[in-house]
Amino acid sequence: MKTALSFAVLAFWISAWFPTSLDRWAVVFAACCFLGLITALLFQRPLEKHLWVAKILRLLAGFVLIGGGLFAFLAGAVGTSAEGSITLFFVIGLAGYLYMLSVFLTRRQTAGRCLGLGPGSLVLCLLGSWSWASALSMQAHRGAFGDSKSACIIVPDGLYYDTELTSLWDMRLAEILSNRTGPTGTVILNYHAVLVVPKEEQTEIYNWSKRWMRFEALDLKRNPYLPTDCP
């Protein structure tokens, strides 16, 4: 049960950020995560008597969390707040994964574990739920401002909005990120994702808010470069 749950949690977390473009780094990293859990499974019994292995993994998780947290802060300060948040999303996930391995190598059950799941697994579950909840919210809001059949959600490719999102897989938290937003928020070259709602009177445009997980109305006069038609 503990083994099956650990692999299920790991797969759920990876599904929350695995890119649609199948980047090589993502494939390698996901494979290493599964390989690490398989290795922990194979050497679980020999290593359970050597608690120093689990302690090193927990110490490494702490270093990743602290160092990655500082890096995420710099990413948000130099770039955008969204970039900092997404960086922190990956940092917390990696730290949670390392902590999950440390728990997996200790077979003793404590009151703080539920069905063999420790804090690391719970963190991965929360991160995965956050990402998929964002996708579900984006899809649900698509028809909240008008006809869902004519409305569309599009993201920028470079400086132009010409990529339409049609599936939940494309709407996950880590996928919707444009790095062309000004660091102060006063100059916006690209929004992360916009909802275009064609209407007879005037087309309405909404910007996707990662923080509140909803679409917020935009002024077309202040954003004349935004598209008014779906691709």
C-alpha cells in the first residue's frame, strides 16, 4: 500500500508540471524521480538500519528549500511575481520529493503518517492539486462571461497571441506563464493568458490571474494590441 501510494503521488505531482512540449530536461528529470523512488524501494530494507541516509535526504531537502527559496525571491524581484511563484512551485516540489524518499526509507510508522504518507508526499499532493485546480478553474471560467462556444483562451507566442488553449493539460499552473511582463507591473508586453469573448456590441477581453485563479476584465483602450478575434 505504501509503495503504490508513493508512486501514485509522484505521478500526480509530475503530471502537474510536465510540459506539453516534452522538453528533454523534463523527461530526464521525471525519469530520475521515478528511478530514485525505485532505488529507494530496492534498497529499503538494507538502508532502514542506517538512519543517516534518511537524515541526509532530509538535510538536502532543507538546503533545496532554503537555497531555492532565495532563488525564487530573486526571480520574482528581477523578473515577475509569477516567475517567482512558479520557481517556488518547483523548489517546494523538489524538497517535498526528497523528504518523501527519506520517509520511504524508514519503515517505522508514526502518528504523523497516514497510510505511509509523510509530509513530503502531502506537499506533492497539494502542489499537484493546486496546478490542476488552476486548470479546472480556467476551463470553468471560459463560459462565465458569455457564450462558451465563441469564447476562447489564448496565450502569447513571442509578441503575438496566436495559440489557443483547448485542453486542461494546456491550462495547468506551470504552463501558463509569460515572461514578458514588466517587473514593476506598469509596462505589460504580454499577459499570461487572455479570454476573448466576442459580442455584438464590443468584444470583451479578460486577463487570467494566477493569484486569484480567475479572469479579470481589461480595458481595450489601454490594451490596443490585444486580439479581438479568436485564432
